[in-house]
Amino acid sequence: MTLLRLPSSAPFLLMAAVSLFHPGAFAQQGGFKLKQGQTIVFLGDSITQAGAQPQGYVSLFKLFCGVNGYEVRVINAGIGGHKSNDMLARLDKDVLAHRPDWVSISCGVNDVWHGERGVPLPDYKKNMTEMVDRCLRSGAKVLLLTATPIHEDLNSPENQKLRGYNEFLRHLAKEKSLLLCDLFQAFENVYEARTSDEKVLTTDGVHMNGRGNRLMAREILQALGASADEMWDAENRWELVNNP
């Protein structure tokens, strides 16, 4: 009888095949950073405010927590049209008053998109640094989100300007040892891979459609240490939300 000799790469091929059927087959290590009973506040603009809708990224975040048994308090502090100066002005009332363990800060789109009514980069740097410092002094950990693209054209004047704002956020996260979720990079990867000019992540070039919200939620959760198994379970439920 002739024995079949498997190639040395067979175990790795088998692992890859299994992961195609169950992406959570090999869970990430480290554990979810939010612990039982903790509070996270999502500070942001209209993108975050709309995140409270059933298909919104904040709602998907809450659904992930429920599916995976994390009893945490999730507060949405997004207000449409707000820029870094507006968020700084209401930080105590809308964020720190809740005594959060974590604060997610999504800020930068309107600072650029509003043009002359926006916030110049030097002032944006001051506002963001003060927001972060006040959160840290309160005892909260900060999850810093880079701003998502303005229009789905990465070469638009707005996105060229926004790159400087996001580069500052990356620097700030490194300087202050903050957790960074680079949403701009994640969106950029999708836009660079598409084959048509049809909008794929937004309804109007800025505000998220279902796919954009799922991408935001996924990137944020992975930044916070969600395992592949946990994401697999949650995303099955997300599909039910998007396709009832």
C-alpha cells in the first residue's frame, strides 16, 4: 500500500481552510479592554450622533457587548455639526460627568469640511490636546479615532487638508500613549480597492451607510481587543440588523 505523504505546509493550509468557514477559529489574544460594569462615552459629531441608529456604529458596538456578555454602559455624546472647539466646550457636561472609564473621541471632519467656519490646524491641535489631557486627568482611558475621509475621493482638497489633522492625531496618540484606531487608513484601503466611482461606505460622501458603520464598529472593536471569535458572533447578529 502506498502512503500519501502530505507537504510540510499541510497544517497551515488546513488552518487557512478552516478560517475561511469560521474567521473566529483562531481568536486574537489579549482580551477585550472594557471590563464588566465599565462606562464608555463616544464623543463626536453627526457621524457619531447617527451612530445611535439601529445600524449605526455605536449601536453595533452595544450589540457586540450584549452578544458577548460584556455588561458595560455605552453613552452616545455625538452632536451634528460640532467641531473640536464645540466638543471641548461641552466635555465636562456631556462626557466627564458620566465618570467614564473610556472615552472614544471622533473629531476632525467638521474642522476641515466647514472651510472658513472650520478650525485651523494650530487651534485643532490645542483643542484636541486639552480634551485628551482632561480625560486622562479624570482617570479615563482615551481611544482616539482618526477622522474618516471627506467625500469618497481621496484626492479631494478636503482630504488633502485632513491628512495633516490625522497625522497630528497619530502623533498625539504616540506622545500620550493612547489607543489609536486609524479609521482613515481603513477607509482609504477600501476606496483604493474599489473599481467604480459608486459610493461604497457613505450616503453622501461623509455620513455612513450600513457598510461604513460596520467598518467603523469593526475597527473600533478590534482596536479595543475584541477577538476574532467575538467578532464572528457579533457580525452574524449585525447581519440580522441590516437584513431583518
